[in-house]
Amino acid sequence: MTTFIFDVLKDLKAKYSNFSELTFIVPSKRAGLFLKHQLPEVIKQTAFSPLILSIEEFVEDLSQLRNISNTELLFEFYNSYTELTNESQRDSFETFSKWAQILLQDFNEIDRYLIQPHKIFDYLTAIKEIESDHWSIEKNQTDFIKNYLAFWNKLYNYYTHFTETLTKKQIGYQGLIYRKAEENTNSYIKNNPNKLHIFLGFNALNTAETNIIQELLENKMAEIYWDIDASFFNNNNHDAGLFIRQHKNRWKYFKNHSFNWLGDHYSKPKNIAMFGIPKNIGQAKYIGSILKNLQHNNPSLQNTAVVLGDENLLIPVLNSMPKNIEALNITMGFPLKSIPLASLFESLFHLHKTASKTFYYKDVVKIISHEYIKPLLAHNNTEETLSINEIIDQNNLVYLSTSKLKEIAPKSINIIDLLFSNWNKSVELALENCINLILAIKQHLIKNNSDNLLPLEYLYRFNVLFNEVIRLNAQNPHINNISTLYNVYKELLSAETLDFQGEPLQGLQIMGMLESRVLDFETVIISSVNEGILPSGKTQNSFIPFDVKIENHLPTYKEKDAVYTYHFYRLLQRAKNIYILYNTEADVLTGGEKSRFVTQLELEGQHNIYHKIIAPKVPVILPKLNEIEKTADLQKQLKQLAEKGFSPSSLTNYIRNPIDFYHQSILKIREHNDVEETVAANTLGTVVHNTLEDFYKPLIGEVLTVETITQLKPKIDQRVSHHFKNEYKQGDITTGKNLIIYEIAKRYISNFLDLEIREIQSGNTIKILAIEANNEIEIDIPELKFPVRLKGIVDRVDLYNDMIRIIDYKTGKVEQTQVQITHWEDLCSDYKKYSKSFQVLTYAYMMHASQNLPLPIKAGIISFKNLKSGCLNFIKKGEGKQGNSSLIDNDILRDFEKELKKLIIEICNPQINFIEKEV
């Protein structure tokens, strides 16, 4: 396959013997590299290389202006804006930068297409006045209306002042550089009459480029080579040839000179395959599969290109590459914003954007746990990151101050200052913190220099970036808060990339669509051929309305689509093997339907196209419940647990899910106690239990009276607050949901005391026998050859009208149906229905065995969310004609004991594994 560049060089060789005197101008630096590579194939003798420039470099040289970054332009533009705008009407730099970005794009377009500024800005002002004639001509205009109209009236003044300032400083944006270059063309021609320029591979040209090239052509100082196929050029409806048809028809030069060239490569046989694949990752994986197959016939993948329609696919594609690729070149850079260090500064700016003396614990943990910060907080094998995390969890610290962090990690005071201090005192101090933090990380990394070459490169690039921010702010002190600083930082960061090392001319080439200009490959894989990507679709990010653009011959989405059409079809022209991939899944933002280019290729019918929808192989993974075999070691642990004692909650835990019992009771795995931002249900329960224990423990052995209970009420506030401090540690209960939960706790206690008063006033006598009674008994199970104990704490035992009651407090809602049973064999089968019954019966069984309580007794639950039902006593529902009974006697305990022993035998049975239940 011969490339377009090689054909051009061959044609020039026949005309010119000395290439060193030529100046080649190409659409991109990448194209220049390939051009330089192919020169030796045409020039057989030793010679000086000709000058090869990208169009941007050539125009910049012609204009005598230096191109500056978008961020620097914003600072310069704000200087002009402040000079022309009254201080009272002036936007802050942060607000200004949001609309100024759009206006700068419009200035750029106006200059590139050589539109007379006063003409278009006057036109825009007139339109706004017409649009607003219903209120703009009113006598009593509001300040908003006046400011709105004044803005449009000032656009020309903004433009004039801004461009004049830039020109004086010999700097500019792309459009201004093009305008000045066009103005300087005649003097350039006079000063360089013998210079010959070769333009090759251009398509869509702006007015300035058109004028410059035509001037050089008319003065016999240039030749131009177009890369267009006759199939597109001769079809007036085909957008791939739209611009080049216009150039041929409108340029005077082509009336008397030949048009180079119309090719006929597209009509030659091609292998075109289209694949619809769900999601971006699916495309990346399939690209890897295609490359693996291609390696069978072309191991080095020479003359093969992967063109990414969506450049965000770069990392997934790299991760999907076959492992044995010998040579690889990536023309696009790796975005600096995607490296780990960027996430650190993102977190720091997020933390400090809003000035505060305290910091949210999750933000703090995120920063101190970052891979670049964690080592800085390690001293003599102790990690202060862990210390901070532990103290946050233990003390329930939702917000932390810098002084608190220093108190927790005294050896890391300097690093904590860099991360958390002085950010909001001034922007200069914040930037100084960033630079010093980079230096601190560097000092750590250079200890093991050879293993940290890439992280050190990251650090260097961020150091350069922050130094640039410092320079910009020193020259134009417009950054006055962290939020503005963050926006400037993001703007600079978005433009920064890390270059990949690779073989620029060997093996597989990975590039974006624009980088493929002028380049030809035998095998091409194009990804993300979807609407909204290829082509990019309608985007109206401009102050200039659509009709005004048409009136002034400015490009619209129609021309933008034609640019993409040309790039897409030009890639196909000389290629023999073409793989087109598109996403079949609709995307929320881009719509996601396959590109019109896919449909167009099919409808043209010029080539046989293999079209297939690819679905990833998704293995059917049947849900498998965990099963733990009771090994000899596990049986030994079960014996030890039985000897220490099973608690009622551990037994109900087994009923709920044996695997949970295994994790918590055997392996001793507990859930991590996260910081409670909102008081958890178990914390509320503990506070209520402990408060009632305080109130009732001094009353053991006493008969309750209305006066006794009434005297407890004034103490509620103090005791609840005390226990919240103990359980919720340093968590805040003075605001929000926590304040509501705090008040609920007090209300629960108060309502319970009211219930006690009503019971006493109704003539009932209540005598407190025990509070938080600790019980431990041994039960005889002949089938097990080792001792088995039960242990547990009973919330309350009282004598209610001569009937002993065993009471368990529950702060959640419990209904009577949850404390009753009909068939004993159901007791250990359904956790949700019978766990409460099992629990109170276990307490009754233990209390009877340990205290030798006289039977019958009652056992029940007091639910603080269902206090109106009073004490919900356990009920054994009768079968057949038998009545219900709430009394627990020997028969009840005997029947319960059978089920209890059966459960414990199952737990300890080596033949029955712990099998997970679907909960």
C-alpha cells in the first residue's frame, strides 16, 4: 500500500531536485513526523532535511505573535474587562470565567474567519434590542435590563481593548494569530520571494488559511495537494468532499492550474466489518480480540492503527492489549487529571473550597489514607493514619479541627499543617502549601528513587502546574479565594497530558481521530462510531445565534459534521482491512445510537460489509450458599463455646443464619463500628436500657409508688444526656436528626414512666425483684459429652400482682403476634416470627433454673414503640379446643427445653455443617 505522503513526495521528486529548499506545511506535527520518515524512501542521496511545519507553527511564525494558554487568556481578558467595567457592575473572576470562555471562543471564530468585528457585534446588539423591544424601550428600565443591554453594547469594546493589549504584548489566541498572519502575508511574500511551500492533506480551511494559501499560490510560492477520493468529490451530496469541492470551485488559482489530486482508492476491494458491542468496556475488550487475531498474520502489527472516536477509551484499550505486542505508539497523551496525585489535590480543594474551622471526617480520612500521604504519616513503624482512623471511630468524631488532628498525630504536625492549615487565610499560602506538600512527597519518594521514577515524574508535572498558577496570579492578582483557585487549577490541569514512550513509526499506532489526518494504514480499527461522538452532533456553545453565523459565513454544526465525515472516510480510502465498532447501548448524554456513518456505508452499497452484533460471554453463575464443614478444630472451638455459655442472642443468630453464628460466635468477627453520623438504633437502645437501669436499680426490693416514679421524671434529661455522651462519644446531638433521636429517647423514658404510673393508679402492685440480672446455668444434654451452659442478662424481673414477670425491653416495634407460638416444632424454624418468643422463654428457663422461681410465671416484652399494648406476654396458643395461655409452667418449660436441646445438639453435631440461609 502506498500512502498519500509517499505519492506526494514521488510527484515532487519529478519536479524538484533539491528538497532542502522546500517548506512542507501539514495539518499536524504527527503528519510531519511521518513525512520526515518517508523522505529517505524518495531521496536516495544524503541531503539536508526540508523545513516541515504544522499549519499552526507556520501561521504563528507569520503573525509574529506567540500563542498562549486558555487560562492565561482569561487573565488577560479579565484585565480588559475590569478596565472597561465599573467596579459596582464587575463580576468576580470566578463568575467572569464562566461566560468569558464562551466569548473567547466567539472571538476566535470571528478572527479565524476574518469577520469585521464592529459589523458582527453591532448586528448582535441590534438583535438583542429587537428581541427585547417590549421592555428595552421602556422609560423605567430595571438595573437588570440596563446591565443586559450594556453587556451587548460593550462586546465590541471588550474585543478591541483585549486584542490591542495582546498585540502590544506580542501574544495571542489562535484566531488573532490567524488574522495577523493574513495581514502579514504580503510582507512575507516580499521578504521570501524564492521560498516554495508545499501544503498537503488539508480539508476544511478557515478564511485566513484560505487567503494565505491562495496568496502564496498566486505568487508561485506554493503548491497544494489534496487528499480526496473521486467517489466523494464527484458526489455533490457527499459531505466528505464538501470543503474540497468548495475550494476547487471558488479559488481563482484552479481556473488555470491543475487540481491535485483526485484518487480512486476507495473503490478498490476492502474488507469492512462492523460490530455493535454493548458499552465502552465491551468495545475495548473486543479491540484486544481483533488485535490478537491480526497478530497471526502480522505479529508486529505494522501498518495497523486503532483510532479512538472517544479518547476516554484509551486506558481500557491499553488494559485489553495482547501481552506480546512488540512495538506500540500512543500519539495522544495520558491526561494528568487521571493520575492518582490529581485525586489528592481534588480532595484538598474540595475540603477547603468552603472556609471552616472543622472538617468532615470522611474528607479527612480520604486525604490521610491517600497513597501519597499515608507514608508521610508513618514514623518508626507506627502509622498515624491508623491512629487517626481509630480515634475517629472510637470517639464518633464527625467533625475534626486541625488542633484535634495534631493532638492525635503529634509526630506529623508539619504534614497536618500543609494539608489542613492556612488554606483560607490567603491564596498565596494555599499555593505555598501545595508546593511544600509536593516537596515533602518528593523527599519520601527519592529514598527509593529507582522504584519511584513514574511517581516522581507526576510530582514534577504538578510542581510545574502550580508554579504556573503562582506566576499567573503574581502577574494578574485576580484569584481571591480557594474556589477561584480551584477553577484555575482545573482549567490548567485539563490541558495537561503525560506523553507515552514508544516507537513513533513502528508497530501498532493508537491515536485520536484528528491525529489520523494525512496518515494512511492498511488495517484500521475505529471505535465509538456513535452519534454524538462521530460526528459530535449539535453543540451551540456560543453567544452568536445560528442565523447570524450563517449570515456571516461562520461554521455551524453542518460544517462540523462534514469535517468528521471527511476524517472518517479518508481513513477508509487506502485501508484494506477496516473494523468499525459502535456502542449498542443508549447513553444518557449522547443518545448512543449507531452513527449515521454506519448507515451511510451500508446504504451506499459500494462494498460488501460484514455486520454483526457482539454480546459478551456472560457465564451463568448459580447462587451457591456457603457451607462450613465442622472440622476437628471447629468442633473443639464449639466445645469451648458451649462451656463458656450460649447466649439467647447467639442462639437466635444461629436460627436466623448459621453462617452469621459461625462468623460472630466462632471466628469472633464483628462488624466494623463506623462513625455514627446519625445515632444508630442500637445506640438508642443502649441509652434507654442504661437510663432505666439507673432509675430502677435503687428500687430493687421496693414496691413502686406513684410518688417514686414521679420523682424520676426530672432526672430524665440529665441521665439520657449522660448515657448519650458515654455511648455516642463526641458525636453531636444538638442539631438535626440526632437532636430528634435524643428527644425520642427522653420521650420513650417519659412514656414508660407514665405507663408505670397508670398501672399503679389502676390498682396494680409492682415490686422490683431484679434489674439487669446476670444468669448462668448448666444444662444436661446426655447426647453431648461435654458441659453446656447458657448465659444472659435479663433486663427486669418484677412481681406484678403476685405474679413474677420476666421483662425484656425493646426500643423497636414488637407486636403480640411475635411473642406467641402454636406448634413447638416451629420455634427454631422461623427467626422473624419466633425469635422474640425464643428469647423470652430462654430468659424464663434460665431464671427458673438459677433462682428457682416459683411457677407459674410470665415472660414478655415491653416495646417502646408499642407502649399502648403494655407488656406483651408470651402466649402459648392452644391447639384444637385448647385455650391460649400466657402462664409459663413446668409443661411449657419442658416443651421448650426439648426444642432448646435439639437446637444445641444441631449446633454441636459434627455431621451437620454450617449452611448459609438466604436471609
